[in-house]
Amino acid sequence: MYSKAIPQLHHNSVVNQCCIKVIEYALSLLWSYWPQEKTLAVLLCGSWPLGMGCAEVVDGEVKFISDWDLMVIIDDKSELAYAQKIKLTLDSALKEKAKKGEIDAHVDYGFVRFSDLPSEAKSLFWFDCCSHALLIWGGMNPLDQIDRPEKLNPREGVLLLANRALGQLLILSSILSDSDDVNRAVYHCGKVAVDGINALRIVTGKYVPGLSAANDEIGEIEVVSSDRDVLKNIVNTAKFWEEQKRDYNVKNILAAFGGFIDDEKPSPFGVWLWAAHMFHTVWNMVVKMMIHDTDVLRTAQEVLIPREDKGLFECMRSWKKFFASSSHHRVKTTYLDTMRFSWRATPISAARVGGVIGLCYHPWGNTLNFQKGIKLIKKFLPSAKVRGLHYIEKWVHFMDDSVSIWRVYVNDYDERTSTLWNHISMIERYRDRGH
């Protein structure tokens, strides 16, 4: 049973009814593998509680584009390692249900012990959850005990962008393979503009969870006069994507941003290239506000690797932990390798640097900047041996490594997307065409 009535989650009544069914189904599946008596609460997080979830209706059929993020808060007696095994089991069960057509939504379960909840919502994730996470099972909302600061640390803004860069690299495989997930991949491209607005708000201390890009407050952000038109373009683009989320139609997005790759039809890859350019623009504006510098090679290191946060010993431990937990990673490292990378950054900081530089200086842009970016990324990432490979192959290796590290860090076990290396021939072909 729900703890209380579920409010309307989508303006379309047909979609809203399907939303209720997804929640019912997700809870039913959860209780098939995890005992209720060990559960304190189940919360719906992300965009759906804000009424900003995205779904596409085709011939009366509802296809959910936005993910469903469920936070399962468990008692302190439960073993977190066992809960993570249950998460994998749930993920596998959902894939089987999807193949049978029983559910057409991506549900992500996250298990958190009550004692592991933070005392203060210092990160963007917990700040948002404390603001609008919806209690769908349980007698009380455990997040009510978490203190929420008035403003977030400006660094949360650049971390938001860095994570978006890695997300863009992750969906590139779907874009290139024209898989069933291409609609979701195109949708995620639009998050570049929306997250850009939120990053600007965080850096300037004006962030409010769920605030629309259409809100007039965004015009109060102080930027240099030369950036005023750029900001206006970012805002207008974010507004367009928010409108598309209400009644999603991928054809409208392709027509607006797709570009032309193989023939006269607009291409999802064109949308991805547009998003990469938009990201570069937003990144420059955000970091200029923080450190008055727009050189991507300098700023990526300076704002993403806080030297004061981790000492050498902690960096070494984090690299060792990464290699131990990442069984799918192709790199076999030595103690000296671990030392070499520990001097520079933690694994997640290295991945974020690689993602930001790799997205700003991708193979389809300026050749000189692209090559400079590859040389810098090589210092941070323990990629497979790249000697003898040309620059595009090196870029693909480094981007796969960045995404691999990031997925370990965020406990993303979704294997729906292939690696970029599987699409190396298409990447090279598009590069040769000058795209």
C-alpha cells in the first residue's frame, strides 16, 4: 500500500495512469526480492515528483523516456553488500520483463542504509532529494531529518556539468548504433542546456530545485556584456527542451537540431554534435564566473581536481579500490601505475577531466585542440596501451575509460549501451567527412 495518495505526475491523463502502474509494478517487483520488514521507506526521486518526467505517446502507447529513480532506505541491520546483489537481481528481472513487454520503463533501485544518510545536504543530489523526493511507501520520510543549506557550494555546478559530459559520452554509443535507446539518447542531449542553466544558478547562489528555465529570475544572473547574448541563447534552448519534455516528439527535436549526416534526413548524431558545442559554451561561461578563465585544458584540471580534498594516500586507496571493483576494466596495472595516477587525481576526478576535455575537444572539431586534449588526458587515465594508435583511436580508448570509471563510481550496472570502440569505424568515417 502507498503511504499516501500519489499526486499527478504528468499533465497527460493517459501517461499519468501509466505512471501509477509503473510505481505499483516497481514496488511489487521490489517486494519479490527484498523484505518489507527491513525497509523504512521507498522514495521516488528525479524529475517525476516535480511533474517534469518525459514520456512519448505513439498510437496510444506510452513509452517512458525519463528514468524512474527509486531510493530504498533500509534498516541498519541490513548488509549493504547483500542489498547491492538484490539491486543487480532487480535490474536483470526488469530487463526480462521489458523483453516480454510487461513494462516499458527503466527503473533504477538505489539502496541506502538509514545510518548512511548525510546529516546535511551538501551535494546537489541530496539537496534535490530533500526538496522534492516523493514518499511512495513507508510511514515517514527519513530525509526530513537532513539539514539543507541555503546555498550549494559553487563547485557542485561544475560537477553537474562534468557528470553531464560523461553522460553524453555514454549515450554516444546508442546514437551511433541507432539502437532502440536512440530516443532516450536524444532526450539526454537536451539536458546539456537545462543542466547548464542549473549550473549557472548554483555558481551564482540562485539555484532552486525544479525551477523552470522559463523563470524570469535567470535574467538576473550577472555575466559580462559579451556573454549576455550567449546566456540568452542557452535559456531559449533550455526552454525549448522543457517544452519538448511535456509532449515529447523526437522528430521535432531532430528537425531543430539534427543536422544532416548521411542523407537529407536529420540525424541523431547531429543532435549530439549540437549538444557537444552547447556544452563547451556553457562550460566556458560557468568556469569564467568561478576562476575567470576559459581555457578548457586549464579549467578542467583546476575546478575538477581539488587538491585539498584528498591526500596521496587516499588517492592511492581510491585507485586500488577502483581496479579491484572494476572487473570489466581491460587495464592490468602495477603498483607503479597506481602511484603514477595517484599523484594527479582520484579515479572519479580523472574521469571527469577526461569527459570534459573529450567532449569539448571531440574528433569532429578543431584538429589542433583535439590533439592537445588527447595529450593532456593521457596523463590522467590508465587506458590500455595506445602507442601506435592514431588520435581518434586514442580518444575512443580514453573516453571508454572515463565512462567506465564513472559507471563504477555511480554504481551504474546498466549494460544496454556498448563501448565506443565497437563503433570506431563510424567515428572515423564521420571524421573523414568533416563532421
